[in-house]
Amino acid sequence: MTAPAFSDTDVPPLGLSVMDLDDLVDGDPDDDPAGGGAAFDPDAPYGRFANGKPRKSPAGSRAGGKRPAGRRKTPPAPRKVGGRKMPAATGGTDYTEASLTLVGVAQSVTAVAGTLLSDEAFKADTATLLLLGPQIAAVSGELADSEARWASVLERVSTTSKWSPGLMVAFTLAMQVAVNHRLIPPGIAGTRSPEEMLAAAAHVQAEAEQQAAEQLAARLAAGGARVAARMGMPMAA
């Protein structure tokens, strides 16, 4: 017995998947459990993966699949090149200024050594650093632009230099105390002899007492003027 020819009346209704058409041609529709095929799942029209998750596109399609090789979700971060840093105008380290700080420290050391040892050689070293300091700082700054290790040293110097004012005050105080106890001679870092310090302190105290007396006299005069104005008494010139 021959099978009837496929006719236009056998076209399945719209909405069935490609799998449904193939099964109808084979005589085994998905929505016919008696045919032995898998029942049509409206929640997974393109079938399911092995783990049971429904497919979002037909099997073999690139849509919804893995990202093509060679594509990145985000561009890689730029690499840091050498020791070059942002200039000071944009918030980076000013290597020339940090180099000047180092030169200043060297000048302080040679100046103290020259005073303590009364050695003219150290005084000449201080003068040399004073004259050549700007050139040394310029060369050091250019080196830091291309050498990362030297740049890191100057960055630490730049961070430490923020404490310079407080450290300088503490250093001056320590030097003056040493001069007061005759441990070192006066003149280092602006220190003065004990006699000069006593005279300066007496002068400051006398000025403070005079200023306090003038302020008291001014307050008394202002108070007397207010009292006289209330009583209608004329004030003496």
C-alpha cells in the first residue's frame, strides 16, 4: 500500500519550529506523544542544553554563543613607560624642585661642618653648592624623566620636604640649646651666644610690658570718656 502524496492541506499551522516540520514529514510530530518523539516545549522553542537550560537561538547559530576570539570586553590598561612622571602643573612630582632640596641639605651639612671644624674647605664646598646648585638640580630633573629608580628617590625627597619647616625649627632649637650649654660655638644655623639670647629676651619682655601698659591706658581713657558722656561732663583735652 502506497502512502498518500504530501499536499498543501498538510502544511502545519504557523508558529511551529523547523523541528516540527521535519517531524511532520517523517510522520512523527512532536505534539503527538504516541509517535514516540519529544513533546514540543513552548518555554524552549529552540530546544534545551544538556543541563536543561533553554536555548536562545537554534543550535549551530552564533547568536548568543561564545564571544568570538580576539575580542575584549574592555581595552587593556596602558602600561607605565620608564620613569617619566606628570609635570608639576598636572599634579605630578617636580623633580627639579626635589633636586634643589637635596642640594640645600648638602649645603647645610657643609656649612655646619665648616663652622664646627673651622675648616675653610667646607666653607668653600658650601659656596660651590650655592653657585652650582641650580645646574645640578636641572640635570638631576632631566635624569629622573628617563630613569625610574632616580625618579623614585626624588619622589621620596619631595614627600619628606613637606616636613622641612617643622624639622628646621626643631634643628634650630637643638642647636641653640647646644650653644647655651657651651657644647658648640654660636653662629650655626643662626644661633646666638647665651648673653645675646638673654639680652634679646629682656628686650622682648620690655616691649611686651610697654605694649600692655599702653593698652591699659587706652582702655581707661575710653572708659572715662563713656562715663563723662553719660553724665554730660565735658572731657579735658
